Amino acid sequence: MDPDHITLISFGYSGKVLPKDIALDVEREFYLPVVVRTGYMDLSEFYDPARRQYNGNTILFKIDEEFASDGSKTVAIFSVDLFIPILTYIYGQAFLNGRAGIASIHRLGNELYGLPKNEEVLFERFRKEVIHELGHTFGLIHCHSTTCVMRSSTYVEDIDQKSHQLCNKCRAELKTNH
């Protein structure tokens, strides 16, 4: 079933870069209306004290089970440091061709890397990460185009190098899939 809208849910994030700020960009990329809301979830059960991070896999399953609906693609936004067992950290993840994705703003700020705070850079990275994870929910895999938002990002520098838009190949695939 094709979605009738996209939902962005903010879980406890209280910074200046808000999901509503990227709603128009998300609508332009996926041709669907965006609903922005806030949610609450006790994250303590997902915390790994040895890593001092939160398990992205189990959070994603919880979002899919309790917050995603059949009529929507949903991305939940957090401000905590995420990991999956095979990686040191992640910016986000999503179910390929599924209903749900997650993204964290935690590692997107310059301050974490010893650079001056820059809200514009934070906004750009955040927008790209949310659109990237939504792309996965629509069945898009990582792209080899250096400027496509679906290009894989291991480091923030990778995020900085790509645009917030789908390349022509990924856009065509999106239209074919949905």
C-alpha cells in the first residue's frame, strides 16, 4: 500500500533545528504531505551502559511497532547517540521498503568535532539525514552518485559533500516503485 503522507516525530529534541523546518524539503522530494508531531518514549531500555549509546536496532523496531501507521512513512528524530552492534555509531537507519526510520541529530553538530557551532551546517546535515532515511523506506538503496542524498555517509564530511536531493536515477526509481 502506498503511503498517503509522511510523519516526522520529534522525541525530546529541543534544539533550534526542528522537523517542521525541513517539512517542505521532504514534501518536495517525495511528493507527499508531511505531518510533524512530538512523541514520548522512555529510552532507558535501549541504553547500553558499556557503550554509553542507544541501540538503534531496538529503537527502530519500537518505532515501527508503536508509532508507524500503514498510511504513513514515519521518521523518528532523536538527540541521543545511536549505534548498531556492527558499527561504532550511526546517524540513522530505516527499514528498506518499510514504514519506519530513525535519525539522530547527536553527531551532526560541529561542536562534537571541535569546530565552532554552526546552526546552518547542522540544519543541512539534519535535512539530508532525514531525507536519506525516508529514501530507504521508499525502497531506495545507497547510491554511487557523489551528490545524491542516498549516498552512504560514514562521516559528517560525507554528509556535507552530498546534496539534500535525490539524483535523477534515484528519483526515477522512486517513481517506478511508488
